[in-house]
Amino acid sequence: MVQLITVPSCAECNALLQRDESRLRQDLMTLLGPPDTGDPHAEIYERFERGLQNWPADDDAILSRLLPHHDKVEFLIPEARTNRVLTMIARGLHYRCVREIVSKEADADAKLLPPDQALGVLKEPTCSGRLGKTFSFKAVVESDGYSGIWWMLFWERVTAVVTVVSPDAKT
């Protein structure tokens, strides 16, 4: 069973990001590729493949972002969509850990990184958690209660780092 983190949010927020979340999952599955036996992303990869059979346009969209580069192929993942989804995950985790809602005016920036990068960023997290081999996170939330840095690991192979700076901290 695929484990998901759920946090309270409004229906409008969920509706706005639902397609983005689906596309980011597709991007990550394309990036990870077919799993070996026992890989943490095996179950969701099967769902991803079934989805491509049902929606050939999704398959075409993925193929259009494969670009030859020297002696290999690069896969382009849209930065704006990735930033939106990862930022919303960080906001949800923030609410889960701190029980405060991050202001919509807060500045946030998200990056996908290779799995061996950013491991030492959060040596003393103020918040952390794990959902089996599906997802883990660590965070340091600043004393303002809103600013922080969130480190996330998906399927033990894709790392994301999200920084959030509250509007009050910028002054």
C-alpha cells in the first residue's frame, strides 16, 4: 500500500495542486526508472505504468522532455511545478509538526538533488518523520515558528530541499 501524508487543507488548495502532484509523481517515476525487486518505489511504479497505458498523452508529454545530451539522455523536470508541489508538501509538514499555517506571503524555494547531497544539512532537526521506505523528512524551524529548511527523501532515492522564509523574518 502506498503511504501518503495527509494534512488539513482547503478543497481549493487540493484541487489546484492535484494535477501538479500527479505530474511530479510521473516525473519522479521516469527519473527513477523501472524498479528492481524490493525497490521502495515498485508499487507506485506499477501504478505509473498502468496510468501511461490509459493516458497515452501523458506518455507523449514525458517523451517530449527526454533530450539527448552528449553521450546520454537528460530528462527535464519542470521547475515551477516541482517548486509548487514540494513547497506545499513542506507547508503541510510544517502544519503537522508545528500546528501553525505558513503565511501565503512566505518565500519558498525547492530543489531536487541527488540522494547523496544535502544529507548533512540538518544535523539537529526540530522535527522529523518517516513513512516506511516511501518518504522521510527532517526540518529545522526557526524561532519565528514559520521560517525553516525542510529535507525530504522520496523512495530512499530522490532528495528535495525546501527553504521557507516568513514575511516577518525578511524585515
